[in-house]
Amino acid sequence: MIEAGKVLRTKLIPWGLWAAFGFLILGGLGSRLEGWGAVLPPALAGAVRTAENLTAVFLGIFIEAAPFLLLGTLASGLVEVFVDRAAMAKLLPRSGWGAALGGSLLGLFFPVCECGVVPLTRRLFQKGLPLPMGVAFLLAAPVINPIVMASTLAAFGPGLVFWGRLGLTFLIASLTGLIFSRAGDMGEQLLPAAQPMSLNLSLEPQESSPVEPLLGAKIQRMLIIAVDEFFEMGRYLVVGVFLAAAMQTLVPRSALLGVSQGQLVSVVVMVALAVLLSICSTVDAFIALAFASTFTSGSVLAFLVFGPMVDIKSTLMFLRVFRKRTVAYLILLPLLMTLLAGTIFNLWAGG
Amino acid sequence: MSDHRYAMFQGLITAGLGFWLLLRVWDGTILFYINQRFVLLVLLAALGLLLLAQMVFRQLAQRRQSLLTGEVQPPHAHSGAEEHDHTHDHDHDHGTRQASHLMWVALPLVLGLLFSPKPLDASAVANRGISTNAAVSRTAAGGMVLGIPPEERTVLDWLYAAEDSPNPAELDGLPAVVTGFVVREAGMPADQFLIGRFTITCCVADSAALGLPVIWPEAEKLADQGWVQVRGTVKMVQEGGRWQVQIAAEQVEEAPQPEQPYLFP
């Protein structure tokens, strides 16, 4: 009798949860709140329309970003379960220069965009990645990776914008990484959760199980880690997406477009736009193309370089990895360098 | 929140998001949110979410079973300053399992269920502005649009046609049947309106409204933002050295919103 109860609980509960959820969703389908606007006074109906538009934009960015976040968290789980710390330590460059330059190019092997790169970087830090390398990777990987290079090439062709984007990203990410190599102790920059295991759990033995777990168990562990991280990072993604959607729905775009030709102002505006729109770096080249005819080329370049490094959603996710002061530097350093580079490009290329 | 309960909600929300995305792909309303190029990616993500949910549920069941057979200690709730040992099999960063994570990640699901899938409304033009030339990002090869019969060309196709045609003046006089929403901008002549559509390159966040000027004596009487179908002939006008497509309307009829309200450049 007790045995039967056990089987019932262990086998049926998971499937029961599934069934309950399917039922809930299908039930929701029939009774969705249709035609809100029709029964409301005009002022309120306008507000509902705005809310509906905001929801559409919010869900749009979320749906677009979720697969990439998922990929990043899966990569993070993969690194945690299958990458050995000791083996990785042997491969890592020792000097600040090597780490910063290497970090900028690491994206070629981990094709992630700015949503996925944050959980992955945090995991790599835990595995002992040096700070300058991680910082350079975090900033450069969303651009210097095969997918984004292909989409930029498709949008702009192999011209000044394409090479400018790659070159500037590499330069800014490496320089920022290098600056961080002088920053001293990792513990002062990173949150405890992102620090290498030896720093925050030094009392715990690294190899807790003498027997190598089965592959199936390893994969399950990897997926569970991915779920946990999807929720931890996903929270910041959702907040960021919501802010970006609200900005888009409530602030008129024309307020920005009036200043498209100033050598410096246009760069500032496009950088602001990149942050506000928070578009995934895998597709932002196509968006930038829409501005290429009205805005200065330096400002379009700044959009393409800064957007993948810093935007609303990635900034919020940074706060899960770095201390607040470090996040401020992570934003300000690339920002200043991008503004400078964009303006110089404008003056040099004649706008 | 106890690990057990947290994991259960995690599973439920993950499964819910997966199911919701699957439904949107199934009934086609996913195209209210993203460009069609990304549908496959979203489908894979939905399946991935369901797989993750299944993993969570499976681990919950395994935990319960080993609990019943007495293999491990009961999972502790991470509350208070209790000293805990790492004998049981879990690896999470302590203090990261909070109810607020669950609530935020559930927000897309809640909004998705609360508001029925709806594309961006024409009222958003007021905020985003509308353009009468195809200065939008373009992924399709140039010149393709010239192979489309004139009556089947969309707002976007006509703008491309004016751009691609070696001699844009030749488009003059071609028949046009175009569907879109009505936009009346301040300062427009009384016999003109724009017939507009949103274009989506990636997701709704980058939507840009495009419009063709339509000449129609009763333009003022049209309901702003309503969907119409315009029948007429193309009129090519030169504005500042650039060819602009206009439509001289013979008939303007109310029309239902197309199943796919956006155009994908």
C-alpha cells in the first residue's frame, strides 16, 4: 500500500503539474479579455491602447531576446559541468595585455549576444577567468562573433562601417579590459556569487564526489543550472525590456531625430537610442541601416559599437555580476571612448 | 521560499512560457511580435523551455523519491542563519532563489495571457512617426519586387519599386491595390491621406511606419487609423530630385485588418 503511494507521488505529480498547466493555458484562451476598448470612455480607451502597444513591444523584445538568453544560460551550464578549472587555468594568458586581447577575441568561439554573454561571463569568472579577460569578453563578444559579423556584413557590406564596428569594438573592449587589469583584487570588483570558487568557498573540497557521475546526470545538472540562471538573469532582462518598451511607447521618437547631423550631437543621440531601444546585437545592424541615410556615419558606428556593450537590459544584468561601482566604470569607460571615436570618425570622414 | 516550492514555481513558469510561445507559433500570432525570420528560433526556444521544465519536474520527483526512501536529508529552507552542510545534491548560489525572480520572469506570461495577442496599433504612429520613402533596413535582394504584378504590390513593394526601377517614371499609370491604415498628418491637403503599414525587421521594438500618399477627394471623412483598401493608379511625382510614389484613388473601402498586419523588409 505504501509502495503504491510512493509510485503515485513520484510518477503522477510531475505529469499532474504538466496537465494542470496545459489546462490553465487552454482555459485562458477561451476567456481572454476581448475588446476592452469598446466599452470604455474615450480617455480610458486611449490609455488601454497605449497599454496594449506597450505590451506588444514588451513581448516583442522579450520573445526576441529569450532564445538568446536561453542559449547563454545553457552555455553557462555547459561550462560549469563540463569545463575543468585546472585545465582551463593552463590555457589562460597570464599578462594583462594577453588577457585583454584574448578576451576580446573569445567571442569567436562562444557566439553569444549581449543577453547570453552575462551569465556566461559570470560562470567563466567562477571557473577562474582573469578579470581583464572577462571584461573584454563581456564587451566584445556580442559583436566579435560569427553570427553578428555575418549580420553586419549582410546589412552594410564589407566597407568602412563593417570594419569600423569590428575594429572599434576590439579596441574599446581591450582597452577597458586593460584598465581593469590594474584594478587590483577581483573580490573588490565582483559580487560574491561571481567570484572564483577558491575565493568564496575555500573550505569546500573542489572534487566532492570520488566517482565520475554518469553523462545523463551531468546533462540534467547542466539543465538545472541553466533554469536557475534563466530565472536569475531573466528577472533583469524582463525589467530592462519593460523599461525599453515604456520609453518607446511614451517618448516620441521625433524628439531624438531633430538632431541627426551635428558632429557630436548625432553621436550622443544614436548612443542614447542604442541604450533605449535595447535591440539584440544579432540584428541591430539592420536597425542601424534605417538610420544610415539620415544620421552621420560616425553616429551610426557609435550605435553599432556601444549598443551591444551597454543597454538597459544588459546593465541590469551586469548588476548580478559586478559591484555597483564597477558597473559604473563598465558603462562610463566604453561610453567616453565611443563618443570620442564616433566624433573623430565624423570629423575625419566629413560626416 | 523553500527550495522545493521555488523549483516547483520555476517549473510551472518555464512550462507556461514554453506553452504560450508554442501557441503563438501555432496560431500564427507570433508574427504580431517578431519578423518571420525568427519564428524557427522561437519554436526551438519554446521546446527548450519545455525540456527545462520537464527537467525541473523530474528532479522534484527524484528528490521526493529519495526523501521517501530515506537516502538523503530533507532539503533545508534557506531562511535564517542556519548552518548548513553540503551533503545534499544541489548547486545554487545561496540567496539567489527569491520569489521576486519568479514574479518578474512570470510577467511576460501574465501580460501575454491578460492581453490577447494584438499587433502594434496604428495609434503608435503618433509616437513613432511615418516615412514616405523606403529608408528602412532591407534584407531582400533589390529588383525582386519588379517581378510582382502591380495589383499585388504592398506599400513596401511600391517604395522598393520606385527605388529599384531603372526608370521610375515608367511606374506612372500602373494599377495599384493597396491595403493599410489611414494616417492624416497635420497640415495635409484636404484631399490627401497616407496609407500606412508597419515594417518589422527584427521585433516590434524596431517597427517603423511607412506610408504612400493617396489622393482622394473625401480623405477628410476617413476614420483616422482605420484599415482601408485603396484601388487606383500610380502617379509618380518628383520631389527634390527623388521619385515619390503616389496613388490617385478611384475607390477607398473599409477593410479588415490583414491577418499579418506588418510587412517584413
